[in-house]
Amino acid sequence: MEFESLLDKILSVNEYVRYATICDMKAKVVCSRIRDGVTNFLSDKKMAESLKYSVNAWKFRNDNSEHLGQGKYVLAVYENVRRVTMPLDNKHVLLVTLDNKGGQSDIIEWIQTLLNRDYTRPIGAGPQY
């Protein structure tokens, strides 16, 4: 799936999805989308730092997957936003920020269903493709 299309689909899931970005394993942004009217909480510099941290943490998880199993996603809950990080493949990581108003379980399930291309699973939120 091409990255632009994937991010457009993720942003279309519902109004609680604020931002979605894909970066490589060096934390370089490959593709990014932000919902109209949404302002990032982090500056560009802080966002770059955050992506580096997220990618390095994912590398650590991959290094320990032999013991723990493959990582599916990580959810970080902050006072102002929720951030979901999940692998796309061995070379890319997806980061999605969600509003704190709710729906995270359905959104995460929908994104996983989309990524796994398992259209037979019930989708808890968002459009069905």
C-alpha cells in the first residue's frame, strides 16, 4: 500500500485522529498528514526528537522480540493527546496521534486491520475498505 493513501485512510477513520506520520528506521519522515484545523503540540524540532526516540524504542523492541514476540503497537497516553506507534514493516514505523476524547481501541483495531489487510475481521471504527 502506498504511504500517502494509507495516511489518508487513517485520517478518515474519525475526527479523533489528529496526525499520522511514517518514518524510516533513522527517524526520517517519509510521509505525514495532519487534520485540517489541528495544531501540533510539539515544535518541528521536538517532533523530530520524539520520532528518534520512538524509532529507537522500536528497535529495542525488535531486538527483544525473540523473547517477547513481535511488537504490535505501543500506546502512550498524555494529558493532551494519545500517541500510537506501530511497525509497518522492517524499514518503517507509523506514528498516529489521537485526541483524548475517546475511541482509541476502535481506532487501533481499525488501523491494524487495515495494515494486516484482514478485511474479514469486524472493524470497530472507521470506514470499511
